[in-house]
Amino acid sequence: MTIFYPVDPGNINSEIMEQAAACIRDGKLVAFPTETVYGIGANAFDAAAVEKIYKAKRRPSSDPLIVHIADVAQLDDIVEDVPELAWQLAQAFWPGPLTLILNKTDKIPSNVTSGKPSVAVRMPSHPIAQELIRRAQRPIAAPSANLFSKPSSTSGKHVSEDFVDELDMVLDGGESTIGVESTVVNLTASVPVVLRPGGLPVEALRKFIPELQIKTSYLDEETTAASPGMLLKHYSPNARLVLYLGDDPKRVAERMKNEAEKLEADGLGIGILCSSQQGKQLNNGNRAVFELGEEGDLETISKSLYRGLRHLDEDRVDVILASAPVSSEGLGLAIRDRLYRSAEGNVVEVS
Ligand code: TXA
Ligand code: MG
């Protein structure tokens, strides 16, 4: 049985943290909160421990993990020849929601990187994550704490929905504040490339890397995917999700309402994911409506995105009609990306 430990991020219990750190040193799995989403951690230098992560998540071994550090000094053991740009980005954005792809050292086992010569590294800002890494005295390899292809976990409760006894310990530190994963930037390419938009807006990165490219191609061929985690089927709820895009949120909601009524007449259970404003148009008293936040409030919308998807799944709806009530600016790019992937190509453009 996995044991859940509530930990107050503002008053961290050192006994519990010592126990969790010992688990990591012993090759066990510990789920922990980060500011983006929860992770399932193992000693990044221990191939056998890392193997357990893939098994617990039912994740294909071709999808590499992120190595989490608490101090830039740890880079020496993980990364071969840290380029100047990496130091600059680390100084500007770490700790925080930025993951850098760099050349790996031989100390990092090949299953951490799925055989790739590069390794993903990130320094999270969450105090519990930092404390765990520091006490373990090792970098921690950790993917998001969800079953493969499902929405990520942004609370200890979400972790407990996906895992019953695959983990040795879960540190429950409440809700993740950002709610979408880190921004992944490949610095080993000739021109730096964003492989996954995330919690750090690309606009912030562009100040340091004007030539930065974004390649969030929705590839479905594992062999050709630049970042294997870019496979389209990802972040998916159990219900089929249809994504509605359009410049006018009211008209988008109108269209969703019509579609919901049609599907409901066919006897299907409908869930709605939308802005608070759209919720007023779409709530009819018995439909499952999850409001992500006020239009334009990107922080609230990103924070509640995975909670919303999981909530509607708990309601066992058959179809989720989702609106992306955000533009592609700032956090909006990551929010749209996750919704787009959840929809697995089911996108309706409302003009
Ligand atoms: O915010 C986050 O990044 C969270 C928290 C726990 O830190 N972690 C997370 O990990 O989202 P995961 O495993 O769910 O996503 C890692 C992403 C995947 O898309 C993976 O393909 C990519 O990073 N990745 C990892 N190593 C890579 C590498 N060497 N080259 C290219 N992509 C890589
Ligand atoms: Mg993930």
C-alpha cells in the first residue's frame, strides 16, 4: 500500500522528509509536489529504481524522464559541457518551470533518457521538491505523476486516483500552483527549440533567445517525434473530448450548447469545460459544467485545467465539450497545447 503523508509546504515536517529521502536513496519511488504538476521520483543515478517509474506509470520506455536538481552544482554530474546559454537561462528562470535538454554524462543511466545522448534537467521551485532533492543528496528523475497518456496530477488526491500501491510514498503538499508542466527547450539543436510549451511563457525565453523556434508538431509516429512525449495522445481524459476554438467566446459557447443538446437527446452524458462566463450560458442545472476561470485569467485557468479534466471523468460523462477561452499568448500557449492533445484531433473551429 502506498502511504500518503500530508506535508505543509510552509512548515515542512523534517522527519517525513528524511523518510522520503531515505526511500529515494534506497531505490524506491516517492511522489512529490512541484509548482507545475506532481512527479514520481527515483534516484536518477539508479537504473533499477528508474525502471520502476516506467512500470508504475505504464509508460513506454521510449519516453525519457526529466532529472530534477536543487542546486546548479549538481549539473556537473548530469550534463557534459554546460553551454553559456544554459547558465544564463538557469540564472534567469531557475528554480522554476523550465526544463533544458543538454548533453548527458555517462553517470546518467540510459533508461533515464530512453537511450538518447541528451538529458532533460529542471530545478523546481516548490519547497517540498527542493527539500526532497537536497536531503536525498542525489538528483531525482521524475515524470508527471499520472498513468501514461492521462491528465497530469496537480494534487495528492489525483496521485491517489491513479496509483494504489505502485509507489512507496506520496508527499501530499496540496495543489500545484501553476498546473501545467514545465516548458521544455532543446539546447542541443543548432537553434534552440521549444519542444513543449509550459509554465514558462516562450515570450520570456525570447528575450534571451530571439531566434528560438517552437516545434510542437503533433506527430503520431514515435520514431519521428523530436520529443517522444509529444505524441498526440496525451493528457487525455477517459471521455472523448471535443475542443472548440474561436475568437468569440460567446459564439463558441452557443455552438457547444447546441451540440450538447443534440448529444444529450441521443442519451449521452455531456461534460463541459469552459470559462466562468461561458459557464453561465452552458449551465442548465443538470449538465456537468466545470468552469476553469474568468476569461483572460490565465493563471487560474492553467491551475484548474487538469483538475477540470479529472473532475469530469469522475462524473463519468461520455463526451467532454471543451472551450479554450485563451489566446496563444503567455500561459495560453501551454493551455491550448494541452487541450489540443486531450482532444486527439477532435477540433471544431467556430468562426
Ligand atoms: O513540469 C514538469 O516538467 C513535470 C514535473 C514533475 O517536473 N514533469 C514532466 O515530466 O512533465 P514528463 O515525463 O511528464 O514529461 C517530460 C517531457 C516529455 O515530453 C519527454 O519526451 C521530454 O520531456 N524529454 C525528456 N527528456 C528528453 C530528451 N532527452 N530529449 C527530448 N525530450 C525529452
Ligand atoms: Mg507527463
